[in-house]
Amino acid sequence: MRPKVFVSRIIPEAGLNLIREACDAEVWPEVMPPPYDLLLEKVKTIDGLLSTLNDRIDANLIASCGENLKVISQMSVGYDNIDVNAAQARNIPIGNTPGVLTDATADLAFALLLAASRRIVEGVEYIRNGKWRTWEPLALLGGDLSGATLGIIGLGRIGEAVARRAKGFDMRIVAYSPNKSKETVAKIGIELLSFDQLLQESDFVSIHVPLNAQTRNLINAQALQKMKPTAILINTARGPIVDQQALYEAVKSGIIGGAALDVTNPEPMSPDDPLLSLPNITIVPHIGSASLRTRNKMAVMAAENLIAGVAGKSLPNQVKV
Ligand code: NAP
Ligand code: GLV
């Protein structure tokens, strides 16, 4: 009998075709993710689940998994929506999609950095609002990248890829990453600093850590107070790493210069959110990995993890607990 799987969203054909060749697949057809209660029912009878970062795979859901469920394959690198300890206790392996989205996400982080420093979105609004009357020596002045210090929090795959881009812009690159050694990062031209030093010295702070108990609210009011009044915060990791109320107050009162976010808390962000009222905050809707080639690769990787898992084989990319 072909394995029975549930795919919680319509994913690129490149992945779906692989899944359909190997499995009896039910694909959730809506734009919005399946309701939690529906997932609770589905996991009772399936052999494998392909999830996305919108699906809440908590201990309760894991406890509902039937005996047949052999794998949860997530189509993203981040897996903070999954209770991995509960899955491990049930011997259910979790797959994810590291690496293939590194460049796309680093590109987006850098796009946000440039957009915020050179006030691109404000410039677009300036024209739309009929304010562009002449070339103005004093209008829309931003910050320079060359010679500026970029502070990377979390020097993993994406953090390093952002650093490579920053080198091309002649930036000084510093990082805070607890398990890296000074010697190793010095070899790639990066200075390792303490968290506080990084906040104090950086003109741009870019976040690339996973969301977990240690990183939730890592950027809170105290951390923001340590940053330069001209500094720009970039977050392409996860929304809850930043205390958004504290960010709003810090940007509004000039404690920092601005922010650019791909991720928020909650997602989606309400169109009435106060952060959207500040001109020096740029926000895009979690599009870090949203390039055509990258999403195809993620879908294939997630499909390969799912297919291996339902066959009882080890996953090509398994989350290590
Ligand atoms: P990764 O290679 O595992 O890198 C994460 C790095 O974070 C690790 O190198 C680790 O540093 C560091 N880290 C962990 N805890 C830390 C802490 N408390 N303080 C400082 N550094 C800490 O992961 P990745 O592939 O670069 O992805 C990073 C995150 O980006 C994902 O977890 C996901 O949430 C997010 N992401 C978002 C998008 C998007 O669409 N916006 C796309 C992809 C990924 P050490 O090596 O020193 O332990
Ligand atoms: C996207 O946010 C991911 O974690 O892949």
C-alpha cells in the first residue's frame, strides 16, 4: 500500500510531483493554513506530514499522532513551530530545509539594510505624495555603507552569507555567536564581540538566530538602549526575537535610527499596527526565501525528507535535537 501523507499547503510542483509519485497525498487546497483541529484529526491516520512554519505542531498535536506517523517534514529551515522534544519522545523524526534558502534570505536581509539606510520606501512615498519638485541638496539623506559597522547576531549559514555581501560594500563586520571562536571567524574577516559590544559599536544590527527560549525577546528595551541613536535594526529571523513594543518606542523616541523587518509578532501583522505608522520602519511580509528557484529547492528537499521518512529511511536533512 502506498503511504498516506498530508501536505498542509500547496507547495511548488517540483516537490508535489515527487510526493505524488511515491505517496497517496492529500494536499490542503486553501491559501490559509489548515485549522489546528483539522490537523489534529489528520495526524491520527497518516504516515507522514509535510508542514510549514504556520502549522502549530505542539505537544498536544504530537500526542494525537497515530502509530503510523513516521515523519514530519517541514518546508523551512526554522522549526520553532514544532515541539521537537515531544516528537523525539515519540521517535518521530523532523525534517527541515537548511542551506537552499541561505542566499535568498541573505539577499533579502541586505535588500532591507540598503532600503532602510537609503530610505528607499520613503523616497517612493515622496513621489506618490507629490512632494518631488526638484533635486534637493538636503532631502532624504541616508547613511553610507562603506566604512560602517555591521553587527551580525548569530553567525550561522545566513549570518555568514550576509557578512559575505557586506564585504563587497566595504563594511566592517562584527558578530556575536556564542559557539564560534575568535580565531575561526577572524579567518573570514569577522571580529567576534560580546552581545553588548556589538550593540554599542554597530551601525546596522542584523539578526540571524533561531527562535528559542534563549533568543525570545533578545532585542528588548535594554538591548535597544545600548544601540547607537543612528543604528538600524534588521530582522529576517523570527518576530518574537524582538520586543516589538520596545522597538516602536525606541524608534519613535530616537533611541535608534530605524528598523527593517521581514518577520513580525504576530504574523500576519495587523495593518493598524503602530510600527507601520513610523516612516523609518520598513516591513515586508516574511519573504526571505521567496525566490522562485529557492522555493522549488525547498519543496524538493521537503518532499525528499517526507518520502524517506515514510519509507522508514533516515531523512536527508533531519533536525538534530
Ligand atoms: P543556522 O545556520 O543554524 O544559524 C543560526 C546561528 O545562530 C548559529 O550559528 C548559532 O551560533 C546562532 N545562535 C543560536 N543561538 C544563539 C544565541 N542565543 N545568541 C547568538 N547566536 C545564537 O541557521 P540559518 O540557516 O542561518 O537560519 C537562521 C534562522 O533564520 C532560522 O532559524 C529561521 O528562523 C530564520 N530564517 C528566516 C527566513 C525568512 O524567510 N525570513 C528564511 C530562512 C531562515 P553558534 O554557531 O555560535 O551556536
Ligand atoms: C523561513 O522563515 C524559514 O525558516 O525557512
